Amino acid sequence: DVFTALCKMERLAKFEMIMKVALEEYVLDLRNQMEIVPTELERFLTDVRYQAMKSNKEHFVENPINAFHLMYRMYNRWSRISNLIMCDECLQNQAAKKYVDTLSRFGLDTHLNATEKDVIGTAMALIRLWYVYNLDTELLIRGQIMDTITDPLTSSDVFFITDIADEQNHHYAAIKWLEALLKTKESTADNEDNIKEVHVVRRLASAYDKYGMPWKSLEILQRYNEFDSSDEKVKENIAYFRGKLEKLPMSDRTKQLTFDEPKTREHYYSLCRGHVARPTQILSELKCVYKKSILPYYRVKEEIMNWKPRLSILYDVVFDDEANVFKEFAMSNLHRSGVVLTENTAGFSEVRISETAWVSDATIPMAKKLSKRVEFITGLSTQQYPVVSHAEFFQIVNYGSGGMYEEHLDPFGYLMSYGRAFRPADPQDLQGSGDRIATWLYYLSDVRAGGATVFTDLNVTVPVVKGAAAFWYSIDRDGDLEQTTTHAGCPVLLGSKWISNKWIRETGQIFRRLCGKTPKAPDDI
Ligand SMILES: O=C(O)CCC(=O)C(=O)O
Ligand SMILES: [Fe+2]
């Protein structure tokens, strides 16, 4: 997959530049051979010249609308063009051979090519961002997200996106998007793609019908017919819906359009938007301190976000060049992030859209350095041994377009002993090192918007601040799970989010995390 990591999408945008050059050469060669250049190819080349100029700019795909445009073009248009050039008999042609050669000379690996899953992934990203951040649908279609503006979504883009939304049971979104598209159609004379207002009207009517509101479909069509009665299809549709409605009992005519995202996630979304206020009583007890480390000369800026369980943000704990070393390492080692799914199985799932690389302290000196820093600041051991380690390898993560990680707890053990039926992926490892006692999360990048780490029980939103780290205990001093450390990584709205996790295990901390005066005493690090 490509959509699952922003850095892969950036590579894809660069890849397109090379494809564009190869295509230009191909057209030139055809002309020199006095061959006919297919009009589709000519038209595409004009478009792609203009597009690739923009998509080659840095940070381009960090905008999810751009990410969608790029993927859509790659999957739908480039693949058609490639088929056109590389058909069996065409490959006899010198120009076509050269085209293929140029691509392979640049080592363009096929797995970087966009697949259907990628286009769907970037379309779903737009839907997700729209409902999580309450984005204005019309503005979004016009290409605006917050204060950034880019190429609008065309009518056929919106048709594609709403089809995906419908398939994935986001019917509310599909209807709202079509309604907004209709409004933009009404307010502009734009009729690109030959998609006219009437086409949108009929789609919207059909979407309402599928949703179980055929009377709304009828209403929409009738309204359109009053204004323009020349369309025969609309008249047919009106007759069809009249007939359908007559057969429908009155009791089935009451359904209204309602927001269909699970209610349980609404709180998580509010936190992502930064809209949850905490009680003044709690806020008044929080503070910022210069925290002592285990080195006598080293102190760090700590913002305490919660006392029990202890949750803090540490500032200026990783420098830009250090973060770059991690990112560089990760870029060539990324794989889709896994999650524990069921008994004994780990896997990929839609709850986590990102890619991951693991790095041990022995692999690169920077990993050792940053591990040690965690140890200096927290006082906990991060020592790695061949068998039983005190902490895990660093997990470096890059999120994808609209990428997020839904609510979860970091320790594995709760899967075993806290009422859930299934066991962790690697019980042997847990027997040796114990469970994840604490999480240290380095923020290796800034983002323009979104992507906060939110704690849904504590009502804490930790923003993405490059150079900072979040640190919290997931298991209390008594060895019990801190259920309230349930947290999530919010969808990234604008930007490329990089983090690196260090999970600290129970073993090795016995003389480092001392008991409190009472079994449940808050941590005081
Ligand atoms: O990306 C984030 O903000 C949270 C990530 C996280 O919770 C995890 O990787 O376990
Ligand atoms: Fe986590």
C-alpha cells in the first residue's frame, strides 16, 4: 500500500515526474516516426504537465485533497495510459521499448504503484477527516481545508468518493456530499466532465432512496422538474418514485437523515477537535516544572497533564537532526502497522493507518542515544538484552493520508487478565519482560492540523509538537492496569506525522520505580 504512509506518497509524486518525462519522450519519438499520437495521450500529457508541476512541490501530498488527486490520477489515468503504450503489439515499437526502459532505469518498483485500495484509502481519508473535524462540505469540495486552498474536487471525484462512502456504509456522508455538490453546481456555471446539475440531482435522489427515504427523492426530483422540465429521465424517475411511495405504508415514511458514525466515538472526535474542557479543579492542580533527570546537570521542561495516572509532555527532548536520522532509517524499512486482533493473531486493520519500522539499540547509534535519554529522564531502565529486555525496540511510525490510530491501551496483558478472551501475540516475551509499564512517545515532526494524541477517559489532548515527547504510566505502582490511559492518535488533517514509541517493560524497573506510601500512590518522577 502507498496511502498508509505519507513518505511513500511523496515518493509516488516524484515517481510521477519521471513518468511524465518518459511520456513526453515517447510522444516525441512517435512524432519523429511519423506515427499518430492518440488524442487521449495528448490530452493526458497536457493535464499531467500542469499537475506534475504542482505535485512535485514539497509537502504537496500532506494535503489530503492533493493526496486523493494524485492517487486517483495514478490509478485511473496513468494505468490506462500505460496499457495504451505497453500493449503486446505496441511493445514492438522502439518508442514503447524506450518508455519501459526509462522507467526501469529509474528503478521504479511496481509495488509503489497505486492500487485500487490506495484510491479507496485516500477517498476514505477525506470522508473521515470531514466527519471527525466537522469540515464544511462545500468548502472541502472547492479545495479548501482551514486556511489552505488547492485544486477543487471535480464532480466525478465527488461521485467516486460518495460511491466509496456508500459501499463502506457511510450513507449520511454520501448524501451530505452530494447535497453540497449540488449547491456548488447551482452557484457556479461550471459543467466540467459533462456532469450537469441534473446528474447530481438524480444521484442524490437515488442516494436518498437507498437510505430509505424515497419521499425525499421524489421531492428533490419534483423541485428540479419545476425549474427545468425538459429532462425526460427526471420525469421517468418521478413516476417511478410516485409508484413506489403509493405502495409504502405510512409508518415507513418517517425515517430521517441522521449522523451514522458510532456514538461511542463522538467523544474521541471532540477531543481531536480540541473541544473538551476539563474541570477547573483538575486544571488548577497541573503545572510546568523543570524536571530533574538522573544526570545531575540535565533538566527538562515538563508539562504535567495528569497526576493519576501520571501523564506528561516533555519538551525539547529530541533534536531535528536526531529525528531525521530516525526518519531516514525508517523510510527504507517501513511496513504496514499491525495491531493485536484476536487470540494469537496480530494483523492489519482499519483502526490503524500508518507504517512502522522497528529499530534496536544495536542497529544504529542514534537508537541507543535516544533510548538512554528516555532512561535519564524517566529513571526507568531501557536496557536491551538478547532474551529478556527492559524495554522494546523503538517503533518509528509515519501516518498515512488521514492516518490515525483508534482508541486502545498499550499493554498487552489486559487482553489476558482484564476480561477479554484473547491472549497477546507473544506470551513468552511477556513472561520474560513483563508487560508495557509505560509509554514514551517522541514526536519527530510537526503537523499543520490534526493528529493529536488524545486520552478519552482523562479528557487530555496532547498536540503534536516536534521535539517533544509524551510519557505516561499504563500500569500503576501496584501492578494494575491504568484503564484510564485509553488513548488514540487522531486523524492527521494536514501534514505528515512521525512519531517514535519506546515501550518500557516491568522487568528491570524494580529498584527504579519505587513503591509509594500507599499501593495506589501517584507517581512522582
Ligand atoms: O500517534 C499517536 O499519537 C498515538 C500512537 C499510539 O498510541 C501508539 O502507537 O500506540
Ligand atoms: Fe498507544
